[in-house]
Amino acid sequence: MALVNQVKKQVQMPKWDLVKYQILTHCYINRITVSDSDLNCLTLLSFNEPVELTSFCYDASSEESWIFKSPQTVRNCINKAIKKDLVVKDSNNKKVIVLNPAIKVQTEGTILLDFKFLAHDSKESAGTV
């Protein structure tokens, strides 16, 4: 019988952090490199989608959002996210952006995340460097 070391953690956190964690987990699993500012921008987008690109760039660079200092920096972030398939443009209106629905980020209501990750040591790899 295989022995599994199980770690359980239960944390209550603000919805912003929980949504950001969902995006971070997707990026980590898929080996997508993103900065903390990129994560904050994608989190803001997930709460405001679908949204017109220009208005989002101004919203994400406003003093209230604290994410980026200029709309152009936001646009650069969104363009990088589009190339990494994290953001998609609306097929009918190319000026409207949304977080990629394939990521399946939940932002509404009460959210409980239940991730289960397993790292399996095989007998062949045990003890090798």
C-alpha cells in the first residue's frame, strides 16, 4: 500500500485574493510566467469582463486601481496576456476583451477552491539525483 503525505490547509481570504490565486494557479500549472502586476491586472479584468479595451486601460491605470501608471502599460500587459492565451478578444468586437473562459475563474458568489495536487515518486526515480 502506498503512503501519501497529505497536507490540508484551510484559509478564508478576500474575494480579490481568491480570484488572483485561481489565475496564479492556472499560470503555475501551465508554466506561464506572469508578474504580480500582470496578475493584478488579470484579476481586475476578471471582475469587469467583458470590457472595452480602451476603458479598461484607463481603469487599470487610475489612482484607485494602483496597478499600472499609464494606459499604455496596461495595453502592453493585455497584449502579452493575449499572446499567452490568458485574455481573448471578442470575436464580434475586437475592442472587447475577456479573461480566457478556458481558465474557468470563479468571481461570483461564495467561492470554495478544492485543489488536489499529487507528486508521485516512482521506485525508479527514488534516490536518483
